[in-house]
Amino acid sequence: MTTLKNDRFLRALLREPVDATPVWMMRQAGRYLPEYRETRAQAGDFLSLCKNTDFACEVTLQPLRRYDLDAAILFSDILTVPDALGLGLYFEAGEGPKFHKTVRTEQDVANLPAFNAKADLDYVMNAVSAIRSALGGQVPLIGFSGSPWTLACYMVEGGGSKEFHTIKKMLYNRPDLMHHILAINATSVAQYLNAQIDAGAQAVMIFDSWGGALADGAYQEFSLAYMQQVVAQLKRDKDGVKIPAIVFTKGGGQWIEQIADIGADAVGLDWTVNLTRARQLVGHKVGLQGNLDPAILFASPEQIRAEVAKVLNAFGAPSAGTGHVFNLGHGISQFTPPESVAAMVEAVHSMSRAMRSGQ
């Protein structure tokens, strides 16, 4: 395998010393880039883009050509697993992902086919291998999946939701059925992430987009416990090289100490979390990733630099056994001016280098 030219991202996740704070963005390959929009138009639609190896590879590399980012993330979707289970993922303009079929009864669960990640999602593995090869060791490649709970939300609701009343009704009225679905999802997600690692992913991330919609107690039982099951099954090294695992619950800042205890190497933080407090609570046991409000990228370059400085200063001076990966607190908006990202990336690297040199 090609030696990594830039392993800053992996080292920070593992709380090892780095020369500057690494930076990447959730949704960094996306509609804010005109070249992405051109490639997507050629592909025809989002899923066709995901399933075409050449196109998926191209859009993954596009932000790396523009910006000095420290990691690439596979171009795919968090919902590929339920799509492979036969639920029929599709996208409607302005409405996000939806499924043709839902899972709401014992019979629906019984009808789910056996899942084989490498066979059923071979297009993802092909993309991972192609991207890893195309990167040529420039930066590490991140693989990912939605969390068992987040997948279940879409599987039961049939799409995104503001109230989650269908799945919460199941959670409280039929917890046994809810647990059955989540157990299937946990096994499937672990298999899927391990297949991505086999194909060349050098770190993996679990996106728990909707864990924050749960009540305290319900979060631990129906989301966190199943992420812990996934983490416990992950391959944590390959060919003698560690494969870090990141978990991210949007809206989960109040549970950060419990999240840090499930065995992942790093915890993602949304923009509501106080980074200073997070480091005090768990910075000795996990790396921290985050947490600039994506809306800041609509501000002037000067204001972007000021807000970057606030995040870096909130984490504080680097010290032995701590690690920080700079990221947005959630995905970048499709309306973001591309030049704003350049200002952010440059500020992260220059300011964090200055912090390390004592300037």
C-alpha cells in the first residue's frame, strides 16, 4: 500500500501529536461546488452518481483539488444499507431521501432479505477501492454509514421527519419490535463498515443524525447501545495500521461522556457543544471532531477567520494525549460560497501552526 503523505487526520483521531490541526468537512463533496453540479448533471441523479465508480471517484476528489483538506470522505449516502435491504431509496427535489417501502410490522421485518455488504453494495466497495487508488496516499479516506437508529428512522417513517411520531410510537408501544429492527441494522452496519475497510477505507464514521430526537434514557437504549454494538464489531487495524472509528450524534452533546465510553476513537460534536468543556470531560480518552457552525461560511473571510480562531481557542493548546480534528458542526450548506471554504481551511492550518509554535 502507498505510504500516506499526510496522516495528520488519523494521528489527531488517535490523540497523537500533529504539526497543525487537520480539517475536513461533512458533505465536502457536494452541491456548493460548481464542478460537482456539472458531474451530477452528467450522471443524471444522486443515486446514479453514487453507483457510477468513475463519477463517485471524481466528486470525492473535487474538493481536494480546490482545498488543502486533510481527509477525503467516500461519496455515498448514509442510507445505502436499507436500500440494499430492498426498501427502494429515492430522492425528491427539496425533500431529501425517501423509501418506497417501510418497515412497521413483524411481517415487514421478516421480509427483509439477508444482507451481504460486499455483494449487495458492491458499487460502494468499487468506489472505495477506486478512490483509495486515485488518492495515491495524498490523504486518508473515510468510510461511513448511518447509525442503526438513524437508519431505522428512515425505514419506519419512510423518509425524514420533524416529529418522528411513527417510529416513536413503535419505540414505546412495541419496544421488542424496535429492538429487533435495530439489532438487524447494527449487524448490517458493522458488516458494511468492515467491508469498506477491506476495500481501502482508512477511518470510519457513524452518523447518528437523529439520535438527538430521543429522550434521555431512550437515547441510551435505542441509539447509543446499538452504536456500541457496531463499534465492538469493527476492524480496528489493517496490515498493522490502526483504523480509527468516529461516532457523531447530532444534538447529543448532553451525552458526551456516555458516547465517549462506547469504544470509538473519536467523538464528533455539533455546533451547540462547548468544545472547552468537551475536552475537559472526555479529551483524555477520545479525540474530538468539530464544531464550526456551517452558517458561518456565509460571512466575510475576516469573520470566518475570527470564528475559526474561537473554535481553535475553545479546544485550547495541544497537549499530550489529546486530539482535535476541525470540522463543521454538521454538513456544509449547498449554498455556501466556495471561496469561504478556502478561507476556513487556510485559517485552520495557519492559526493552529502558530499555536503550536507559540506565536
